[in-house]
Amino acid sequence: MPLAEIPLCVWRTRGLNFSFRGQSIRYWTAGQGEPLLLIHGFPTASWDWHYLWAPLAQRFRLIACDMLGFGDSAKPVHHDYSLIEQADLQQALLAHLQVDQPVHLLAHDYGDSVAQELLARHHEERAQIASCVFLNGGLFPERHRALLIQKLLLSRLGWLVGRSFGRDDLVRHVTQVYGPCTHPSESALDDYWSLVASNQGTRILHKLVSYVSERVAHRERWVGALQQEGVPLRFINGAVDPVSGVHMLERYQELVPHPDTVLLQGIGHYPHTESPVQVLRHYLAFREHPMAQLPQKIAWS
């Protein structure tokens, strides 16, 4: 049975605000139980989790925010955006909500790198992470295959590319990373564009995409965080994602001890919106037996 969608217009009415270093951050909470922090990807926002939100809220205390520069949060123009600062933001949100127990992480794309930084801090005893599940993302920068738009935004003319970026550009680049049978609807694409364009977000796209270089700079720290024992990990991966698909999962299996991986055939870069039922099932199975070292699973959509 498909999971119910939360329309973006409804999602937005449920959000709250808090201040992080003088900037307004939009966040959402729901449910009770062990805290589960959901960390979204680039270039969208926390609404990406809307299919999973209600079923996960039946079991856990959910926490999610639009990170600085994303969605309905502040998007200051004269600001140097950093994955390190986004990890600071996640910890500030937890402190704001008075979460004082170990937190479970569920992350996607850009959020994977934020989660890796939080894992590194856990091993330094600067954070308390209970478990972490990654969805498609550039965990290993040497295997990340950047899209043309990312390369253009990283160029010297990136600021101009960002300012001319429109809905048609978003549609063209987003749809190419989805599975062949799981493309988003026109309505969903409208909503994605609304989140990108909110607070004049196209003015800072070239600054946000600096995360590609930041992953390279912090590779040893963030890959090392995956290789240390003590925190249960799982990687759920859409196989046909051209950016971080099966080639990223293969690298994970090469470098991470006792890798726990799930490969979703026919699914692209956004498994939590392309195949939320499968993602939910595999996530809940992980939470039931987080320390079980299982052989690689292949799930067919």
C-alpha cells in the first residue's frame, strides 16, 4: 500500500522557527520515543521526508530542519556555507529542543556528509549518535559523479549560472537522477521549485554547491568516521542513480568494515520519494536489529 503524501502547503503550516547564529531556521517535530534526526539533501529541503514522516512518527520522535540556505530557512547572500556549520546547526537544534540522549540519524545526499561529520564528533565524544542510515549520497568523493549543473555552479561563473537558474533547469537536472519509472509529478516538481526559489534561493546556489569541494577536503575524517566501530550503520542505495548509485555502494562495501547495505533496483537518487515503502521497511528492519551483520540485500521495486 502506498504511503500518504503530506502536501507541501500543509507541511509548511506545521513548521516552527528558531534562531541559529542570527538566522531564522525552519524546523519540524512529531512523535514520541527515541529521537530520530532526518537530514535532507541538495538542493531541496526537509519536505523530502514527507512520505516517511507519519509512519516514522508512530515509532520515534522525529526532528528535521531546512538547513541554512535551503527550503524556508534563511538564505543570507553574504555567507560562506559549510557542511561543518550545518552539523553545528543540527546540534544547535537538538539543544534547542533539549534532546539530551543519543540520536539516531537518517540522512540523504548533502545530509550524508553532515551525518558523517556528526559521526566523527561522536567518536571524539562531542556528539551522541545511536545509529545512522544513509540514502544515496557522496560518502566517498572519489566516486561522486557530479552533474553538469553542479560543475557549472562550481565554476568562476557559478554566480551567474545560479541567478539564471529556473524551474525548467531544475526539472531537467532533477529528473535525470530519478529511476526510469519513478519520475516526480509536475506537482512535485512545482513544489521542489518553490523550495529552491523561496527567499530568493537561486542567488546562493553557487555558494551551497561548495560542499562538493568540502567533501574532498575532509575525506579522511569523514571516511574514517564510517570505518570506526561502535555506531550501527546501514546504506540504502538507489541503484540507477547516475550521481551516487551502485558505484557508491560498491565503494562502501570496499572500505567500510562489515558493510550493511541495501540495493534498490530501478530506483534513482531519491529513494525516500521514489520508493518510500521499501525505504521504510528496510529502515525499520535496521532499527529492530541494528547490530546484525547481514549480507548485502537486493530489493526489487
